[in-house]
Amino acid sequence: MDKSKIRNFCIIAHIDHGKSTLADRMLEVTHTVDERKMKAQLLDQMELERERGITIKLQPARMLWKDFMLNLIDTPGHVDFSYEVSRSLAAVEGAILLVDAAQGVEAQTLANLYLAVEQDLKIIPVINKIDLPAANVEKVSHEIISILGCKQEDIILVSAKTGEGIEAVLQTVVDNVPPPKVDNEELRALVFDSTYDEYRGVVIYVRVFGGDLKKGDKVKFAATGEPTEVLDVGYFQPNWVSTEQLHNGEIGYLVTGVKNLDQAQVGDTIIKQGTETTALAGYKAVRPMVYAGIFPQEGSEYQKLRDAIMKLKLSDASLDYEPASSQALGFGFRCGFLGLLHLEIFQERLKREFNLDLIVTTPTVAYKIYLTKGEEIILTTPSEMPDPSQIDFIEEPYVDIEVLSPKEYIGDLMSYIIEQRGIAKNTEYLDEELVILKYHIPLSRVLVDFYDNIKSISSGYASMNYDLVGYEKCEIVKMDILVAEVAAEALTTLVYKDQAHKVGKKIIGKLKDVLPKAQFVIKLQAAVGGKVVAGDKLSALRKDVTAKLYGGDVTRKRKLLEKQKKGKKRMAQGGKIAIPQEAYLAILKKD
């Protein structure tokens, strides 16, 4: 197809503003998908995406409309999957900025807009859900104009649910999004995603920036120099459709003879063998925010877990992992994630797609430990924290957060953020009603409960975005959780020294509620450096050993009860407690 007839664009928005529904209507209007096969959230192909009503993975689709080829990439909206958005933006020339007519501009709206502006993309502002009774088009239009600097007539009003305004969006894409630039006729294809198929092996998603890709081509990866052959190429409609070749400017997929999953790296450039074509810029290296150990419940399933993580890594470039071992938990992996939702989704996919039973350790951030002998180490596993006598000082990661909220809630929000060790940086008024609170805060305070709490304080209206900025000194100690006087390694965590008692008491309380009773009393303790800071007991299951006695001397009952008591004491001395996975999950779960 003529390059001037190609338009590559994506949809960006805050979570739940209607990206997937808008994509559905576009597929309908362009007759890309047969009406009989149409269903809600068509581009959300994972079961988890449908259940939760959120987009986790970017998903491309090719549409034909009025002699134009429209290559759409649907993107996630949650902050934990922002890396997916950045990858999509690198493969397109334009972006639809979608805003909910009832909710208005929110934190992730701004964050995604900034990413698009950095890529110098053409921004098309669209207000969705105009059919809602709570819709306030005038107010939301004013917010968009203030952040984007556009004109009122530039904003398109749509209802992705009813289909109103969809053709206007498509026409604006055709009119305003520039066609692909033709800078280099030598083959250069940017790898913006990849996945693993049981029958085809590694399937690589690419945007062709120069030359053409066709079956039989001898190509290589610019970063690794790994040679391979193009076995198949095609495009997304939205399912894979095989074709003879992908032309310059098009978005599609290719199947190669790559056997090692590590060879297909997101951000790499595919070039012809025997050439030294300059690689494309690629992407910024992703920085994990939170770490957790993932171990199989059965040691024999280690290889199965390894293969599963490698396959998921292929479609999740933001995942970081390395082998780990533990005396209590055996062999597993230490994994880095962009947030707790990212961890939760990853864990659920391992369980559902690969049928794995797992033990997941308490999530933690990466601390910098400076030792007295001058060395510096990165600590992501609490159980590996050095002896305090060897530590000079510790630094923890900090983030800059932006909380977007109506002005009536800012007092309570400020108080809460300060309680979480937040340091105020700035307060900006987006308009007469919306305020942006900017704070400097430890990453560890943001990961658990923080987002839920600001939602609760603001009656659901506040939204948040954060960005990692650096490290600062802190007073952190290692807390062991003892069950029947045996340390549960998976529950070992790092806490602020002045909050050790509070946190320990909370964990012990949760553990007491979820741990199944045994035949003997179970001691539950939280200890820092050998000193117990919180404790409780889980009462024993008690069998009524006197149930069969009908009358008789009371001393007989006493003998039976005393015998039972001694038996429980013996069991307590040598008994072991197996903490079920449900208990781990309950402790890690947010309140």
C-alpha cells in the first residue's frame, strides 16, 4: 500500500476511561471483525483482562477505512503497566487521548500525555461517555484545553458504548496523524513486543521503519547479532493473519527460528544479515519498583516454573528475574515488578496458564546497603540483610508522586501523605476545581494500601501517578516472623525501626486469623535482632477425651486430661507447622 495511506496510532488514557470499548467500536465501524464474532473488550484476549475489566497487555489491530490502512495499538491505563504504553508510543505517529466525560482528567491521563509529547506524537483529544447522566462535557473540555493547549473545536465528543462520534475519530486520525516517514530503505524493524505460541514458538511484534520484511529473508538482531530466518510474517486483524510481506511503515508480526527466548529482546532492531544498518533508538531500560521471591510448593516443579517465567518474560519486558535459593523454600526466582498489581497479575497467570502452586514472599523494594568496609550492595531479599554491625548506613528508593484531586479533599490528603513520610514539593491548580499535589515520598510507603487510602479519603475522586527519582538514607531493620519458634522465611520483611512493633503486631494478628489450628498451642512472634517486638498464641485443637466417660470417679477424667496435656507439650517441642499458601496470600493481601 502507498505509504501516504498508512496511519499508525494508539489509544492512551487513565484506567477505565473506555479505551477497549472505543477500540471495539472502531473494529465494528471499519468492519474489521464480523458482527457475529464481535464481543466486548475484543482486544483484551487474556481471561484476567476480561474478569477485571482492565487492559494488561498492549494489543495491535489493522483496520481498513476509506482506502486507508489504520494500525491501532490499544494500551493499558494502570500505572503498573505504563511500560506497555511507552512501547506502543515508539511504534506509532499519533495518539488518541481519551478522557472520561464524568471523571475528567486524571493522574494517568497526564502521565501518558507526557510520554506521548516526549515522542513528538500528534495528539487527538477525545471525550468519551458523553451519554452518561453524570457527564460534564464543558468542564472536561476546559481541563483538556488547559493541559493540551488545543482549541474547543479540536476536541471530539464520543460515546464508545453507543457508537456516537466514532467515524469522526477515524476521520480525524486520517486527516491529522502523519503517514510513516521513509528515511531509510534498508531493513529496520523495531521489536515492540513478543509472545510465545505453543505451535509457532517465539512470535515477534514489529513496526517496520525501513525496507520490507518477507518470508525467507535472512535477518539478524542488531543488539545480539543473532542470525535467523523469517519463517512467516503477518498482521493483526486482530487475530494473526499471514501475508507475503510487511512493507515499510506497517505494523505486524514475524515468526523466526529463534529457540532461545532471550534472543528476542523488546527494543531491539531487526536488520538484514550481512549489513551493518544503524539500529533504532529502542526504549529506556525498565526499572523494577518492587521485588518478591517466587518458589514452587513442590521442589520438583522448579524447571516447570523456570520455563513458565521465561515464556511470560517474552511478553512482559518489564519483568526482571534471577534464580534464588532458600533453606526453607528451596529453589525459585527473585522477581522484580513495576508494582503490586503487576506482581498479582503475574502470580495469577503462573497459576492459571501453567497450573503452578506457588509460595510468594513478602514484597519489598530494593535498598542500597553501604558496608563499613566500603562496599555497596543492593538488597532485594530481606533474609539476606547483613549483620547490623557490618552496616554503615542504608538508603531506600524515593519517588515523586502526583495526586490529582478535587480541592475539597486536599486537606485530608495532605495530612495522610505527610503521615506516610511524604515531603511536600508543590501544589498546582489545574483549574478552579482540580488540584495537583506533588510530594517526595519513600517508594515503600506507596506500594501497599496507599492508592486505596487516597481513593477512600477523596471519595474515589483522587488519582495518582509516580516516578522513581533516587535514593535517600533511612533506618531499616529486618523483622523475622516466628511460627512455633521457627522463622518463616517467606514472611521475613524490612521495616522502619520506629514502626517495628506496629507492623509486627499487624502481621501476627493476620497470621493468627488465617493459620489453621494444630493439636498444640502455636507461638506467633515478630522479632528484630533476636528481640521479640510482638507476639501472640494460637490455641490448640482440643479433642474431648472424656466424651466416652459416663459418670464414675472424677480422678479418671483428670488422668485423661493430664495425659492429653503432656502429649500436646511433647508435640509442641517437636511439632512442625506447614504454612499453607492461602495464609501467605492473606498476609500479603491489602486490608
